[in-house]
Amino acid sequence: RKEVEQDPGPFNVPEGATVAFNCTYSNSASQSFFWYRQDCRKEPKLLMSVYSSGNEDGRFTAQLNRASQYISLLIRDSKLSDSATYLCVVNMGNNNDMRFGAGTRLTVKP
Amino acid sequence: ETGVTQTPRHLVMGMTNKKSLKCEQHLGHNAMYWYKQSAKKPLELMFVYSLEERVENNSVPSRFSPECPNSSHLFLHLHTLQPEDSALYLCASSQVEGGTYEQYFGPGTRLTVT
């Protein structure tokens, strides 16, 4: 099993759609979880941290399921500007060692 | 945004050259990282400096040599690279030991080895 695994997509959705991404991780000792977005030929940018109780930031909702070792990201009312690659990031029980998923590509179309 | 800066942004070098990549963070963080991003592959963690000590070295070939003179600056010294080392090299910083561990990235150096 890969340390961090994501569906590569691509996800092609119309504006206004709701889309959800999942990410599974292999290390049960992981404690820190994040979602990043990366635009083409740019650096990754932190989208949100993922907390045990789940958290929401505007149109974005992140959830953690420790029992099944996955995190999710839900985007509501998709905008054209949401088009990007979304990276799942998990620490390997050591906060100096973060592992990135390969990313899920999202394209929002008019 | 000037939180984490990297120079140069683009670099083309021959296999016998020696060059260095530079990273500077202006966020007051106490940990810095080097990552490699190749096409179609996840980011690979190369080196971590936490509180100015190297704490991770993920089996990176010795042709890559990191240096962290203080908590704000990080270098990656390159020598006798191979064409497969061509990639985007990203620097990041975070606050550890009482921080959130969220990492903030610089814009990267796009390296081509000819």
C-alpha cells in the first residue's frame, strides 16, 4: 500500500458542482493532515489543515476518518478558479517527515 | 508573496558543473526543507533542517549537499548531476516545536541537467 494514495483524476465538473476527493494513508501513527493546491508550474499552497473533528473554510470542508485511515476534501459551488491539482499531505508519525500524495487534478468548466 | 524566496528560478547546467540553489524564509520559522518534484511523481522529501540541525536525509545521492547556515537560509549544492536529476526543486519552511507544522513553499527552481 502506498504511504499516501489519491485518485489522480482528472475530475471535470461544471461550475457550481460539488466535488469530493479522498485520500488514504498507510501509517496509523500519522497525526497531522493537510490539503494543498498546486496550480500548473507553481508551488504547492496550503489550502487547509485537517482536524480530527472535521473543519470547514467557506466552500471547502475537510474530514478525517482515523479508523479507515482516510481524509476527504469537499468543494461546494465550484468556481473556475478552483481548477488545480489538490495534494493530500500526511506526516509519518514524525512532524518533520511529511508525505505528499501524487495529487488529484480538478478542472472546473463553464 | 515574499514569505519563502528561491534563487535562481531556472537553471540549466551540464553534468560536470557545480551550482548552488538558495532559499530564504521571512516567516520566522525554525525548520526548512528541500523537496524534489519530477513530472508525474509526488513531491519527494530530500532534506530537513529543524532548529538548524539536519534531521532527515532520505537516501539522497551525495551529489546533492545541503547547507543551513541559520534558520532563515538554506542551500542545496549540486555537483556532477545526472539528466534524471532534472526537476523542480522546492524549498519549504514551517514552525515546529509548538507550531502548526504547516509548510510554506517557495516558487521553486526549475533545474535542467544537460
